Amino acid sequence: MKYNIRVYQAKKSNLSKVDFNNIPFGQTYSDHMFVADYKDGQWQNLQIRPLSHLSFHPGLMALHYGQSFFEGMKASKTNAGVPMLMRPEMHAQRMNHSAERLCMPAIPEALFVQALEKLVALDKNWIPQTPGAALYLRPFMFATDETLGVRPSNTYKFIILTGPVGPYYAKPVKLWVEQKYVRAVAGGTGEAKAAGNYAGSLYPMKLAAERGYDQIIWTDAFEHKYLHEAGTMNLFFVMDGKVITPSTDGEILKGITRDCFLKILKAKGIPHEVRPIHIDELVQSYKNGKLEAAFGAGTAAVVSPVCEITYGDFKMTVPEMKPNSIPALLKAEIEGLRNGTIPDTYGWMHPIETAAVVTAPKKKKVLVLEPA
Ligand SMILES: Cc1ncc(COP(=O)(O)O)c(C=O)c1O
């Protein structure tokens, strides 16, 4: 199905104000955003319009009861200049998984993809050309009813923001194995990208930062023994020649980078396992000199090398990522797919048609930004 997305173009672009050699993550936005309203049981008012503030009633339900979630993905350009999304359908599916868990409406997959295509096509000049840089895409949804009382909202907004992000030279991270606080528990919202999951992680992360750590390794809620994930990335360990990542089991976000890595490992015949990982296994492997690498996997850095893991008083120094190591190979494969130097045998890359985007008629002087 083709959706009718009206496009209102910004009168003036802010592109020339951006220093593409210095783009801190999440602080620069492109000229346009996609906005849709959910009302009377359907998505309507589909628009791409200039980025602007929104005004809202203080009774906005998202603020009180937390019906809010987001996605994170990137658009990049191949070396030949073709804008690309990577696995947008999988992001749509994860988005709808989050929506279902938070009792929010699904976004039709085709609408999600068409909104991204049109928005990225319009702001294609915002996709950085520097190797490793990209246009970060932030689809999100929140409840907009203006009444108090714990119940699902009847109305919602779905918005997509975009903004350029520089190449992410991930400094190896120090991780603290958390034994008191939890991010998620089976049956909870850990597998959704619920905004509240991130709010709940801030205080334990602050404590870990005060001890000198970059991120927490979250563990299971009952024994604090099984390793889950860290910050905004899934975890991989290379032990005794084998790549191991924790099974998600409803408690860990099903990272799309994680899924890509598992498929790449399979395609390349690299031994790997998906299963629960007990902290004692990691400690033993380290003591026996079999811990070869540890790294995080996520959209932002692709691969985040880990240099240290501390469990209570026990500090493990993880070997540096070597140029021909497994994490380096995984990172190179994703970057090669994005810049078009590696053929897309996986069927993940989604080129974007950049023929002129048809904008709404100019004569409409006053743009009505909110539904009447
Ligand atoms: C909690 C959490 N885990 C893992 C990830 C990695 O997921 P992805 O590879 O889809 O970016 C993210 C990032 O979205 C995250 O927020």
C-alpha cells in the first residue's frame, strides 16, 4: 500500500551551519521531521514538515504513565552516493513489538518504511560523506491523551527525527558487572525499547561512572550471575576461539546489529553460540587465558571494544581488538555493506530513490501543524 505523505518543505535549510568535521551525537537535527497522529483508531495526518517544537498540555499521558518508546537506526551513503537504509523492516518489526508490549498502536510496516524513505530522500544532503559517519534516524511514539488515570491512551504521535552523526571511534570501554540493580526481568519490558527502561538505568549508571566505569553489564534479576547487555549495546565474548552472546530470553533487547553479527558469523563459518553466559564461565575463561575479546554491538558504534570488566573486586583486563580479529571483521563487514564495497548477499541494504520529493502546494500560506 502506498501512503499519502504530505511534504511541507522548510523555507531555509540549516545545513550550511553544520560543521561536518565535528558533529556530537544527538545534538544536530536535519531540516525536516515526519509526524503522524493516531486518532479514532487509525494513523492520519501523515506529514513531513520543517523541524519545529511541539506544544502540549501538561496532562499529556506520556509524561505521567510513560507510554513512550523509540527506535534507533542509520541512513548512510555508498561510495557512489546512493542513500541506504539497513534492514528497515526489522526496525519496523521491533518498533511494533515495543508498541504491543506498551499497549500502543502498531505502525504499518509499509508506512514506517515509506516515511523513512521520503524523509531521508528530502534530507539526503544531510547524510555525511565521511567514512563511518551517517544520518542517525530516531523514530519514536508517545501517548497524547490529556487525561489523568492509568489506562492506555487513545491518541498517539509517531515522529521521526534525523540528524548527522560523526564517525564513531569507539574508545575501549570499562564495564562494571552490576550485582544490585536490574534493567530487566523476564515478563517485564526489557525486550522493548521503552523510554522507561533507559530512565531506570540512569541511577545505577551514575554510580558506576563514579567508580570509573563507562557502562554496566546488566545481569539477571534473581542471582545477578547471568550476563545480559551493556548500556545501549548487546554483548559478545570470544572465548577459546568461539564467539558467544547471551540468549535474549525476553530480558535483553534484540539488537539488530547483534542479529547481523550472528548471520555474518554463520555465513563465514565462524564458530558461535547463543546461550546464557554465567559470570563464573567468564572468570574461568579469563583465568585460563582463554578470553580473547569482548565487545558491544549496537547501531551507534557497530563494535565497541571492551578493555576491562570488573566483577566485585575482580578486575579482568581484556585483550585489545587486533586488526584481523573477529570483532574487527564484523565491523568491517557492516561498514563495507553500508558503503557498498561489500556485495549485499544478505539482502539487508535498502537503497532510497532520491528523485525530487513532491511537496505540498505552495499557496497554503499558514501551515496547520496540529490536528484541529
Ligand atoms: C538496551 C539496548 N541494547 C542493545 C542495543 C543495540 O541494538 P541495535 O543493534 O539494534 O542498535 C540498543 C540500541 O538500540 C539498546 O538500547
